[in-house]
Amino acid sequence: MTVDSGNETPAPKAPAKDPWELPDVSGLVVGVLGGTGPQGRGLAYRLAKAGQQVIIGSRAADRAQATAEQLGLGVRGADNAETARRSDVVIVAVPWEGHAKTLESLRGELAGKLVVDCVNPLGFDKQGAYALKPEEGSAAEQAAALLPESRVTAAFHHLSAVTLEDPEIDSIDTDVLVLGESRADTDLVQALAARITGVRGVFAGRLRNAHQVEALVANLISVNRRYKAHAGLRLTDV
């Protein structure tokens, strides 16, 4: 009979994973829904410039194809459904007003895909921009509710479309907050953000924290108007 002496040495713990050890995403095809708008077009341009395969989507395929030709860099254009089908990662950059309707119509095409929502629910009045709070809590949480078979993350909210599209700017000095339920998925999005020169992707929590990230854009708009700037976000001590 074996007697447990209570003096057994516990097995050593595996070393903690380096949070900056990110996967290689260079071979992934990135689709951008709303790719003909300023934010989507800017993200498509920067990712394609970094060597990523990019497809921009629009409700009208000919509009997407015309924008893709203007961007060059191997960018392709298609309607939103075809863009979703042909992409490994899909960035949602549509206007907030069409967010729910667009995602509902693409539920099948987006099944199994990694979806990155960068939509900011905002309202505007004489006092400026202000944050809206969707019934689900945030645009990203709305996306997760509408796309139960997709892996939804949130990122790219605080990047200036003007800066993204400016060919004279080589490096964008900013951080991208990345939120999601799966660390493997947020790692992929962090790595994708890091493809843009000067940008760093930083894990910022689960989707339940997306509202304040989306809402911060209202503050950045106020900063930009006051100081005639295109402000971004940079975290310290990380």
C-alpha cells in the first residue's frame, strides 16, 4: 500500500505567456464592410500598404470596385456578402444607423468568421458629439447578439480616418484597444493592428467593456475640434 507522505513536490507551473507574443497574420484575407466610407477606406489602405490582402465591401459592388481601384495596392472590391464570404477576418466599419441591418443580412456569410467591430454609436447636436448606448450595451455587443456563430471582437475605434487616409503620414503613433471573449481572437486582432506602422494593439478586456471604448470617441471629437487635431490614444507603462 502506498502512503502519501504529504511531502511531494508540486509540479512546476508553466511560464506565463508573453502578452506581446502575437501570431503571424500576414497571410489572412481581411474584408472591410463599409470599405467605401472614410474609416473603412483608411483601414483598408493602411493594411494593404502593410502587405495584407484586403477586400473592401459595399452594398454596391461597382462602388466597392471603384474605390479599390483608387486605393491600388492590390485591394479588391465586392459587395458586402461576397466580401464576407472571401475573408478570414471581417472589419465592420459601416455607419451606426445601418449597423444592425447590415449584420442581420450577413449572418450566414459571417458564420465562423472573426469579426472586428469598430463602429461608434454617436449622436450629434449643437453641443457636439455624444455617445449613444444601444440596448445590448454597445455596438460590439449588438454584433455578438446578431452573429451568434461568429467570433466577435472590438477594435480600431480611435483611429482618425483623416490620418489613416493621408499618404504623407508614414507612421501613426497610437494604440488600438482590443476587446473580446477569446484571448486567441484578441491576439489575432492585436497582431493585425500592429501591421499598421506605428500602431500597437493592446488587450482591453471583454466585450462588456466596449461601451466606454466606443463612447470615448465623442471626447476625441471634442479634442480634435478644439485643437484642430486628429488625436488618437496612447497608453503609458504597458
